[in-house]
Amino acid sequence: MMKSKLFWPIIVLLIILLINLFFDKSFFSIEVKNGRFTGSLVDILNRGAPLLLVSIGMTLVIATKGVDLGVGSVIAMAGAVGAMAVSGANGDGLAPLFLAIALVIVISVFTGVWNGVLVSRIGIQPIVATLILMVAGRGLAQLITDGQIMTVYYDPFKFIGGGYLFMIPFSIFIVGAVLAIAAFLTRKTALGLFIESVGTNPEASRLSGLNSKNILLLVYMFSGLCAGIAGLILSSNVASADGNNAGLWYELDAILAVVIGGTSLNGGRFSLRGTVIGALIIQSLTTTIYSIGIAPEINLVVKAVVVLIVCLLQSAEFRKKVFGGFGKKAAIKSKSEGVTLS
């Protein structure tokens, strides 16, 4: 069990959750109030839904040895477009809701196509190609909202991020559905192997008959779609759209979640389960910082320290130097399998 890549992230997640018991004895309790489950654990899953979605998409992009820095801006654009689509609705009928969802899906997939074309067809480095959208996308979001916070009064729209189904936040069902689809396509079909192959050696993949360009285009489209759905949830949860602050720094949190989960930035093998654990660590840490009274100004510092600790614990070379025998065996095993941590 200790040799698994998921062992240390799980331990860190449990430690973060247990720390809360010193400040709130009822932290792990889940109650039923007003016909819905309530509790800190439910709040972590609910508030972490957008990050989980973005991280799932980011995992496949990083598996191809790429990165998507534009997901935060896509979140802002999606929220702005969704809010604009229902801004004039009076609460009657679901047509405005379906229109908002359709527009968000189209816009978010288009941003993925944009990034995918720049990376796969034109040959621009992923960090540069997605940086273009990171800057321009947030500007577009502010143009859509006219630089103001757009408030939504349409109740069906609020259900996406703030509603409950079977007493469980609806956003959790959305994450579960996206995760199930991603897991099925990448583990029950050959798509996952194709993605890992392109990330390991795109030229060899091309020579073996794989269309590397289409694989790259597909993963960026999926990443954009995940970010768009996350933006819809965020905007719905607060019943407003903020083109300036919505999704801010989400791209960095998503990258951290993927790395914590054991997926290498060098591309190749990836772990969706590890990414889910990494995203829960990030969200649990944020919740803990606010709940125990740590100044929000040092939120990023505490987060960086925890990420560093997790990455060090995952490093076989570090464990070899610190823990001795067990670390040495793990290091030998990692080298024999060709596994490295980046």
C-alpha cells in the first residue's frame, strides 16, 4: 500500500481533515436539514466541484505533455455567457436555462478548439498558446459583463450550482458524471493509451499510425468543456457573473491538483483518481485555513508548503535520504519502472 502513488496524498488529505477536529468537534458530522445533507464534508465536495472539473480536464492535457493556462478565463467567460443568457428571464419555463447551457458548451468547446489548433496544427508551445487565451479570455468576460458584476434572478439557473438532488448538492452529480465519462473513455477504450502514447513520444506515436494532432485537439476541447461547466456551476452558485474575479488562479490550483495526484508534467501515464484526491486536498486546505482563522493573505503560502510536502513525500529519492531502507527500496522500484516525479 505504501508503494502506491496515492498513499501519501491520501495520508495528507486525512491529516488535513483531522486537523479540523481540534477546532470543530462536529467537523465529520453530517446532518439532514430542510431536506438536504449538511456538514463540512458536504461543503468541501460542493465548493470543490468546479476545481474537480477543471482538474479532470487538466489531467488529460498534462498527460500529453501540455498545459492549459486558459481554464480560469474560460470559467469567467462561461459564467458571463450563462448569466447573460438568463438575465432577462422572469422565472417561467426552462428555455432560458437550456439556452444558457447550450451557449456555455459551445463557447467552452470553441476555446478548446482554439487552444488545440494553436498547439497541434500551428505548433505553438502549449504554455504560450494557452497564455493567449488566459489574457484575452478574461478581457472578453469583462466585456460581456461590461466590467460589472451581473446578478441573476432566474431560479432554475441557480439550481445548477446551488440546488440539491436526493438531498445531495447537484454539482456533485455533475462532477460524478464527467468523471465517469472521462474514466470510461480513458480506461475502457484505447483513448487513454493513445493519450499516454502521445505524451510519452508524439513522433513515435505518429509513426505507429496514431493521429497525434487529433488527440491533442480532443484533450484541449475536453479541458475547455470541463472549465465551461465549472464556470456555469460557479456563476449559478453565487447567482452572478464576475468577469474579473471568477475562476481566478484556478489554472494553478488545477495543475497543483494533478501533480499532487501523481501525474508527471513530462506527460505519459496519468491518474484520474490521484487528481480527484489532489483537488480534494487543495479544497480541504482552503476550507481549513478559513475555518481555523488563519489570515487569508497567507493562504497561498500555506498551500504552497503543503504541495511541496506532498511532492517530497512522493519522491522516491527524497524518501531514500530521509527514511532510509523503505525509501531505498521504493527508489529502486521506481527506477525499474521508469517512474519519475516532475
